Amino acid sequence: MTKKLLILPGDGIGQEIVAEAVRVIDCLKADFGLNIETEQALVGGTAYDASGSPLPEQTLKLAREADAILLGAVGGYKWEELDISVRPEKGLLGLRSELDLFANLRPAILYPQLADASTLKPDVVSGLDIMIVRELTGGIYFGQPRGVRELEGGERQGYNTLVYRESEIRRIGKVAFDIAGKRDSRVCSVDKANVLECTELWREIVTEEARAYPDIELSHMYVDNAAMQLVRAPKQFDVMVTTNMFGDILSDCAAMLTGSIGMLPSASLDINSKGMYEPIHGSAPDIAGQNVANPLATILSVAMMLRYTLDEAELAGRIESAVSKVLDDGLRTRDIHSVGMREVSTSAMGDAVLAALRA
Ligand code: NAD
């Protein structure tokens, strides 16, 4: 059956990097038999400019109908002064919550060709391959009550609520165990069970869920230690699973271990593996429109989409090999450029990936 893909370039460099990813998709359709229909729509600041909403009804409708969504990035200086309810980021958060994309998969992979890009010693990070599974639709970012209230005497107090239902913990645990089964079969669950009752429950439920996966090795780690271990000896981890806020912080930390924000894809999945795929970086307004952005994170997001939603692991592998080939050939966009390598533009990087795919 033909699958439907919704393409949402968004703002800033989103337009340029998604254009390169679309060329890769078109090549897979034309030359490798990928059976997929694509449609484009607006999200973020460009959608606000056109319709007054960062997530227009039509975009949401198409997103609901699609099997997968490819998103560039949203945001930019132009929209920073808008009311928070219509800021570009609301488009992204709206998609995640409306589609119940509760499982955020953030790989932190360091290509051996880029080992020098990390601020850590090459032997600590070379060959790094971690998958962080972050719960994305619950926890303290969504818990009620929340707000800022005035106390007796007039002092203000800010407050948020950390909440997780058993079912929410169970389903994210299951995603992590399933992914670990396709990798090195190890899951480290990260919590703060020594201080927070909510994550004490998290630890209990993850442990219970693990019983259905006798071949997976489960360990637990407090988040403060996990942050230390990520920079001390990151290669000890295979899959890490954690709450929304801890995952937000740890996945950025893990991304920086690789030193190349322009290289890292991500996926957000629902219970049926419908997914939204996007690079981890933002819209980079400082370099937008200059044809210098690195399109590889977006192209690698297409590979993740093929693997996790479209069940086309072989095609995913082809994209990953093509990316590795262009790095072997010494091609680098400005963000990952180093002495002795050839600096190329966004579109030239796209050309090179297409050539490697077809070779
Ligand atoms: P950013 O990720 O856009 O940029 C950080 C730095 O990395 C910049 O110097 C940028 O030039 C560089 N960079 C990012 N992606 C790159 C790429 N593909 N190639 C080369 N260089 C790249 O983060 P920011 O500057 O904090 O945020 C800019 C805007 O993006 C803000 O409006 C923010 O809200 C938004 N944002 C959106 C998302 C998203 O859409 N998922 C994520 C983060 C930030």
C-alpha cells in the first residue's frame, strides 16, 4: 500500500535542508522502488505569517492522515516577540501532543571520520553509538497544576508538577526494550528515584516491564550520575530511557559529545510507530538562506523514517552508507569542516549524497 509522507520544511534553514532530503526521497522513489506519496504544508513562523497560526488546521489534518512526517525546523528572530500562544515552537509542540508522539528517539552517533569534531578526546568518543529514548508528552512539561502564584505577603512563587501514570511509563519502557533488542540489548533507565516519588514509580514500572524482555539487560542510574557518565565514559551506554525533562537535557549533552549538531537526526513515535522525523538542531537563523547549512541530519532523519515507520531498513542502510561515503571522500559543510577537507555548500552536499546513493 502506498504510504503518505507529509513534508514540513518550516522556517530558516528548514527550507534548504528539507529540499535536499526531498531530493533523496525522490531518488529512492525513482531508482529504488520506494512507494510513497508526498505532500507539503506550512508549520511554524511561515505558517503564522500565512494564516495567523503556527499550526494551521489544514497542516494538522494532513499530519493526522500521514504515516510519517518530515520536519525541518521552526523559529527565528522575526517571531520572537509574538505571544507565546502563537510562537513557531507551538506548532511543533502542537504536532507532538495532537499526534500523541510520546517516544522521542535521539541517537548520538559519532562517525569515525568526524572524531576530531568532539570536544572530548577521540578515544573516549570514537565509535560512539547511543540511543536516548525520551518520554515526550508527559512529565513536568505538561503536568498540572502549573503557573506563577502570589503568596501571602505578595511574594510570587513559580510551580510545576511532575506526574507520570503507570501506562505512560510502561509504553516508553516497551519502546526502549524493543529498540535495544535490535541493538546491543542493554537499557539504562535514568531517574531520580532517591528524591522524587514519581520517578520511584518510574523505576518500579520499568523493572516490571523488563520481565517481558529476558534477553535485555536493564540497569538504573540516577540522572546526576548519568550526566557525569555521559562525559566520562559515554561508550558504556547502548539505550538510555528517561523522562521528558531528564531526556531533554541528557540528549543535548549526548548530542554535543559528537560535536556536530548538523549530523544528528531524531524521531518522535506514537504507539503504532507513526512518526515525525526531524534534525535535532533548530532553524539556525544566523545562516539561513546562505546555502551553507548541513543537510545531513535531515537526510539521516529520512533514514530513521525508513527504518522505524516505513519498514524499509535496507533503504535506510543505503542512505547511511551514502552519508558515510561522502564523509570518507572528505566533503564537509562549514559546521564540520576541518583542515584538509573540502568545504561544500548545502546543495553540493545533497548532490554528493545523491551520487553516492546511485553509485
Ligand atoms: P539552532 O540549532 O538553530 O542553532 C545553533 C547553532 O548551530 C547556530 O550557530 C547554527 O548556525 C548552528 N546550526 C544549527 N543547525 C545547523 C546546520 N544544519 N548546519 C550548520 N550549522 C547549524 O539553535 P538556536 O540558535 O538556539 O535556535 C534558533 C531558532 O531555532 C530559535 O527560534 C529556536 O527556538 C529554534 N529551534 C527550533 C528547534 C526545532 O525546530 N526542533 C529546535 C531548537 C531550536
